[in-house]
Amino acid sequence: MLNIAVAGAGGRMGRMLIDALLASGDCALSGALDLPGSPALGQDAGAFAGRETGVAVTANLQAGLAGAHVLIDFTRPEGTLAHLAVCRDLGVRAVIGTTGFSAEEKAQIAAHARQVATVFAANMSVGVNVMLRLLQQAALALGPGYDVEVLEAHHRHKVDAPSGTALAMGEVLALARGVDLAKDGVFSRHGHTGERVPGSIGFATLRGGDIVGEHTALFCGTGERIEIVHKSSSRANYADGSLRAARFLAARETGLYGMDDVLGLK
């Protein structure tokens, strides 16, 4: 049985992860973490679903990670990095679904992975990661004659933009087209912008309601447009992908991996 601790247990994604864990048959919930002051603290981690797990939600990292083989973390960058420090001390592997990291923070995750095996991905959805591979193939086949735009939409509570998944799409597209996303990405347009710069990759962000997540890549040529779209109607797909990542880590001691490693897409 693979023992898994969940960070952000009181949130929507945390609850979805716990529900998937309890239904898995080969994974056990060993710990549930949340921030100090969370109303979930002290409650049974399965209380939201009317199920008793015997695992109380805690803000004590040492207690929450005790006995865990893997931590699954969908929180905030500062929280994830604090959790990784304790994981390193305890030898607990980590699946990181948190987004919004700076380049320096990503370097910290890479350094951590040299000591404890880690899966770090902008999106844990199996479908999204298949989409990323399709984007690579489309960009290579279509070539520079097609303008590329990335559109993403999320719920009103999302705090980072563009989404981590949209940025991952941009990175895949930039690599396939031989451009630099930091230089050639266009993240806002307002006023008199002039004509579109050839080779640029544009981004548009929508926020509203309870949209779980929608991502579209548009390849716009002369006389035709190709769209590759992924829409999430539930966070269950993120939870399922996270469990696949946790199982993948069970046989690994060190190293930084992505979902393409987990899914055998490389």
C-alpha cells in the first residue's frame, strides 16, 4: 500500500484528492495538511464526504508527513517550498501540482529533486499532457507560416495568470518553433499595438465563475485555422493524474520528472 499525504486538504482540490485516494484500492491516506487557521484543522480528512478516515487535518508538517511515502501538493508556491524542506528531511517523495513559481523557485525544486524524487508539472491531467504532445507535433508540422495564440479560462478565484498550463503550452510551442518564450511571448495587448510580430506567441486570459479550466491553442494560417482544445469539467482528472504520478515515484529515489515521464510520452 502506498501511503500518501495531501497538502491543502481543506480546499477543493485537496478534497478531490482525498476522495480519489479513498477509492483507489492501492493507496492509503496517511496525512492531511492545511494552513494554520483553516476551518478544516482538527476535522477528519473525510468529513466533507461523510467518511471517516481516522486522519485529522493538521498544520503540523512533521505530523502530517509522518509515515508518508509521497506528498501530493496543490497549494501556493511559498507553502509548497516549505513542505519540500520537510519532505527532504523525512525522505518523502513529492508530486507538485502547484503553479505560479518564479524561475528561482523552480530552480529550488530542481535542487530538491536531486535528493528526493519529485514529479513537477503545470497540469496533472492525463488529457492535458496528451494535448501538449499534440501541440508539439502540430507546431513542427505546420511551421512558421501559422500564427500561434494561446487562450485560457479559469474560475474567479485563480490567483496567477496566465495559468501554469498555458505557460507550459507556450514553452512547448516555443521549443518546437525555435523561439524564446521570454522574448517572443506576448502576454498583453492594449491600445495601438501595431501588426502582429511574426514568430510571436500570444496569450489571452479569462477569469470568471466556476470554470475549472479551459485551454485552446490556435494555429492561424491563410484560409484556415486549426484549434487544439482541452476542457475540464471536474478536478477528478487532476486527482487521477496525481495518483498515477505518486505510483510512478514509488520506484524512484531521486530525480525531477514531468507528467510526460509518468505517462511514457517521451
